[in-house]
Amino acid sequence: MRIYHTWQGLPDDARGAIVALGNFDGVHRGHAGLLRAAHAARPAKPLAVLTFEPHPREVFRPEDPPFRLTLSAERADALAALGVAILYELPFNHDFSLMTAEDFVVEVLHKGLGAKHLASGEDFAFGHRRGGDTAFLAARAEALGMGLTLVPPVTDARGPLSSTRIRRALQDGYPERATAELGRPWAIRGVVAHGARLGRTIGFPTANVALGQHLEPARGVYAVTVRTADGAVHKGVANIGRRPTVNAGTESRLEVNLFGFSGDIYGTEITVALHAFIRPEIKFPSLDALKTQIANDAEEAKRLLG
């Protein structure tokens, strides 16, 4: 997949695609349906996605806690896995937010990308103060010779599937629901940093990863799988939270113990996929009590992971 961070001066082979529009946070089953519908409309044309980085909410509401399901690299990998050939990841900032809906359609989609066909969800809104909706998009696309497919949301017994709903499932401690709605386990990707090395002293060395701009799911212990930089996948047990037994700080982080692993992965990037929630994070009266519980958690993770 080719990635471009501009709509201007693109090479000819990066223009004239079918372009799916949206933030695509999580790249969930609803997004997959949108991409299938886009491809079906003009199957002979390359499939492209236009999205933004950072997420507009991070620009307009910087005081909000981190909420992203997928950061830029994770999102790109997930889109490529769904057959996207071109990703237009446009920088979103204050100046870009002032662009009118008319200019977005004419200057970006029509003149810049040369889009042959567009696809979006039925609630897509764009332009300064979200001044453009799908009715406006349909009218302007037709006038400019671009096709448009509007795709209804994927629904189930709980209603429309959305990134917001997946965030809520994770924050409530239901990674299995997130897996069903994403079409894959939800994962946190980050660089392994040095910690206090306390895990080694109690027999459970951990790889420590900052949550960064990722959503913080329910604090507690999870059964996980970990993909290391060499592509190998390992089973493990992880804690996400503030580690109240050994830490008085307020910063949450991810600590994961890889079963039977003894390599050096400091400074490398790993991807930790959450499969099942084992228990909430609690404060233990002693390190011995913590050690005993971690051993029990590891056995439960092994059972859950098979």
C-alpha cells in the first residue's frame, strides 16, 4: 500500500481511484463493509482511503484523555490487510479545519485526488464546522462527475457498530466484544522501555509499553498474545494500569510477561493483542501476595489462550 500525506502534486498513478472517506479509527467490521461497497462500485479502479492524522477530535478537544483504537501505523496495516492500495493520510490542523465543504470536494477530492468514485457512511460530515453532509456531497459529486456510494452502518442486536461502541466495550472490560466487532483482537503497539525491573525479582519479567495516545481499557489483567519485531507470536499475561502495589504514581502503562521467552526486546516494537479480561487491578498487601496472584493469573491466561 502506498501512503501519501498530501492531495497536491500526486503522481498520475496515485490519482483516479475509488476513495473511501472517514476517520477509520479501529478499522472495524463496519469499515470493512464500507471498503467492500466502494470496491464493488468500480472494481477495475484501485481502492483508496482518505483519512486524517491526527484525529480531528485531538485537535478540537486536546484536553480529552487518549481515545484512539488505532494509531497511524496500526490503522495503515489494518487497511492494507483489507485490500486498500492507496492511503491518503492528510495532516489535520487548525488551517485545514477552516477549509469549506465546497473546497474539500472540489480542490481535494476532484482536482487533487482525481477521484472517480467516493464512498462514505451515511453520517459522514466534513468541511469547516462540519458544513458538508452526504446530501451536499452527493450533489457536488454528481456535478463534478464523481460517483458516490453511501453505506449504512453494520448493525446487530445491540444496534449500529461503531468505534465509540468498541471503545466502551474495552473500557468495560469486554475485549471479546471488541474482537467480534473489529474482526480481530484489539491491540496496543509500542516500543518496549526499561522499567523498574521488579518483575525479574519475583520471577515474572515484563516488557513495559507506554499507552501513549491509545485508549486505556479497563485496568486489570488480561490474557494476551504478543507479536515481536521478528514476526513471532507469543502467548502471555499482561497488566494494564497504575500498579498500585508497587507504584504511587498516576500514569497507567502496559506490562506483559511472555510465557517461556528470554530474549532481549528492549527498544523494539511489539504488538500486544487483548483476548480476555482476567481480573481488575487491585492493591496487594505484600510482594509475596502479588507474586502468588501473578502465578495464578498466568495459569488462567494459559487456560484461556489454549
